[in-house]
Amino acid sequence: MSSYGGILKFVSHLPTDWFGYPKFPGSGEEINFGVVSYLYVENEDEKLCSDFLRSVAAEVGFSLLI
């Protein structure tokens, strides 16, 4: 991440982790994340889904998987 502009410049200083979102990376920090476009979880089990995404992120070395 080189720098933030616009509204993200302001939002990047907020404690987003207090609301369950990851912290914004600092300027000059490498961003390491992946994106899941579709995931079906039987019975809409949110904990199972969250645990699965965290385990996949840890397995592949991403700091975040969304």
C-alpha cells in the first residue's frame, strides 16, 4: 500500500478492528490477501464459514481472506 486518498485516508485511521474488520495496512506495508467470490455453507453456519476462511488464509499465508 503506497498511500490512501479521499475517504479512505480518514477511515484508515479508525480502529476498524473494534468492529470486527481487519486493520488498514500502513503506508508502505505489503498487502497480502485473497478473495473468495462464492462459498456455500450448509445450514448457513456462520462459525463454520468463518473458521474455514481463517484456516484457508493461514494455510496459504494470507493475512486476510475475504
